[in-house]
Amino acid sequence: MLHRPARKLLARTHVLHYPFWSNESLLNAFDSSASATRVAARISTGALDRDHSPNGDRMGYHWPTPGKEMSWRQQTYSTGFRKVEALQQGMAEMVPHIVPMPSDIRHADLVVNRSDHLKAKPRLDPIELKFGAVYTDHMLQVSWKEGPGWTGPSIDPLAPLTLHPCAQVLHYGSGCFEGMKAYKGKDQRLRLFRPDMNMERLSRSAARLTLPEFDKVELLECIKELVRLERDWVPAEEGFSLYIRPALIGTHPFLGLSPTREAMLFVVLSPVGPYFPTGLKPVKLFVETEVVRAYPGGVGDKKVGGNYAPTMLPQLRSAHRGCAQVLYVLQDGLPGGGLVGESGAMNVFFLLQENGMMELITPPLDGLILPGVTRDTVLAIARGFGNIKVSERNLRFDEIEHAAETGRLVEIFGTGTACAVQPITGLLKNDNTEITIPFDSEAAAHWLAKPPGMALAQPGSNEPFSLCGRLTRTLIDFQYGYVDSPWSVPIDP
């Protein structure tokens, strides 16, 4: 039996700091409670040194000799994973209720390796600076292995990843990702917009794929450090930003279908202009009723790679028909023309008018819809306007068609981190009939030209109406720091 002081000390000792002894050495060391207390005390005071165990074997740390300093260097595999100390297993065998925790991502462990070859920054042109085509000089990366947990994170020069050809992500799609942005305001401060929501969503997506858990707060601090390093890549003009793409993938080389035993989390950065270079000029959507983006019980509410690859063919078909994106309508066998879902990489909002009352409708988070950060923000802002009913409810396509026929369909727009707010001017059906949606470009321009903070004020009686324009101006004010908001998270120098 271990004495209580020894048990308490070993229980709170982090796994990465245990001496590396064999089980046999451990049992010899702890063959009596008195011995256990002495060894635990010497661990806590640093009385053990490398290369010898208490019984004289050349294993792990040895009793220090005069004139030789103690070393607590961590042993690693050639892959960079920290080695699991055998003391962990030995303790679990002797005292089953003591289970040392594996390591987690820690900002304090972050190592920065700067690149010697910095690239020229791109010209800020909304046409030339295509979304996701230009990358900064550095990336963040950290690996995980079952047992030891996470390695220390590092910022390194951007470089290709090395994966085994049997890595599970390549065969079974065990990967998820996030999309977030950093903005540079007129005060030159860098800001993230609601990054806690991105960390939460990444965690939920990872859990759905049985990918490893991680400390969301510590990962976010590491991402901030990467953005600080690349601050010169953050454009300082409205409409431009630094896109941040965290990704978590299963890297275990195993062709069996099972939870991964190895994983990698990495973050890359890309300076971007407007997702749609047309800005607030509306786009047309193709109404897709044959291909399904998400289905009940699936992963439509998670940001996993498998949700996106199957949408490329419908997107290509819609482009051939002159449409910028796809509106997915799920045929569920019920009357009403199908259940309205998302539009490609956007959540979709519909503004309807009934007896002089405006209602802003978006599909509910029922497992089919991705819980977008911009979606949640738009809902909160619109509710704050006070003169619009805001609903998260099921919407069938026949309701949209009927509202358009009766003149009650006021606006349709999509939202997303990439596109912010994108007005939609038409819905093209498979039979080539089109539903036309009104859009007042002059009214939208009026709201975009508002001074910072004024879009939140109640509009004057003579002001033109444009919910798209008003929401866009309000989002810009928050994202670029023109208006103080808890959603806008500054990155201190």
C-alpha cells in the first residue's frame, strides 16, 4: 500500500513528468509503503536523475552523483510523440483508482520556428485575391497519439504534410475543420469574431468522428499567436480579412474501420477579399431537389469534410445554368414541395411580409443545418432591431413560391463566415422557371454608407428599407472594431 502523501503526490503529478522506469523497477522501488513515501518525496524535490532507477538499473532517472546536475528532458519517439512513461502503467496496476491524465494542448508549450523565406504580400484586389488561393508563411501544428495525448504545439514554416498512404483520413474521411477570420481595424488592432463558437463547433465535429478532445481555450491562444506572427498578412480594408482554417484529421495508418489512434491538428491562414467579388450585388441559386446535402440522423450539423465533397457536382451543374450556388430542398415525401435547407456553404434567410408585419425565417438547428456563427449573429442582431419577427422554423418550398406569387417575399440572403451576408435575387428550378426576388441596391448602398454604429439605431421614417444592407453594415462595425462588442475579441500585440 502507498501512504496517503505518496498517493496524493503521484495522483497530481502530470504524466509527462514521471520518471521513465520499467514496471519491475517500479515494483522494487515501491515494495513497501515507507519506500513509496521516500521515492515520492525524492521525485517532488528533484532528487532523481537520468539513466538509473532506484535499484541501479540504467532506466530513466538515476540517483544523482556529486557534481552532476539533474536532467528532466522528455524522451520522444522519432515521430515527435512524447514517450509514455512506464510508471503510469505501474501506478494503475498497484493503485487502480489513480489514472494519470494524458497531455493536452498547452499554449505554454508552443514553440515558434520562423521561416527564413518570407513571401511577398498580395495586392488587395477583390477579383485577383481569390478566396483560399494565397497562404501565409507559417502554420500551426500539433499531433496526438492514443496514450501520451497531444505533443507540444509548434508554429513552423508552411510546408506539405507527411502522411502514411493508409492514414484513415484518406480512406474514411475522418477529418473536420473550421472557418474563422481575423480583421484589422482602422486602429490597426487585430480582432477575431466570436472565436469561442468556432472552437466549440470544432470540438463537437471532432467528437462525432471520434477524433481526440482538446483544450479549446489553449488552442485558441495558440491560434492567436499564429495570427500575431502573420499580422502583416491581415488586410486593413473593409471587405478583406485573414481567413483562418483549423483542421483536425485522423492520421493512424490502419485500413480497418475504427476510431483513430493518431491524429493531427493544424491551422493555415489565407488573406481573402469578398467571397463573392460582386459584393452586395445579388446572386442566383439553383433549386436542387435530387441531391441531398444532409439527411436526418447524419452529420449535416457538423463541419466535416464529407459534407462538402459531394456538393461539388451539384455546384458545377448550377454554374452551367448561370447560378452562383445551390439551394438544397429535401424531398421528404410530405406535401409542400420539400424542406428548405442550406445553400452550399451558406445558411439561408427568408424575409416575408404578412399584414404589414415582417418575419425573418431561417431553418431550425434540427441536425440538418450547420450552426453557423454568422447565422447566430444575424439572428441576434435582427431580434435587437425590434420591428421584425425572427423565427427559426421549418420552411417548405411551396411557402416561398406562394409568398413570391403574392408579393410577400421581400428578401432572401445567405450568411456565412466566408460570404458574411449575400443577397439572393433569383431561384432557378429544374424546369427552368425562375422565382424572382426583389433587391434594392440603392437602399443597400444607403445602409453601407452609414457611419459606424448608426445601423443599429432605429431607421428614420424616410430611410429606404434593406435588411441585407443594414445587417452587413452592423456586422462590419462589430468585426472591424468600429463598435465595441463582446463578440469582437482583440489580439493584443
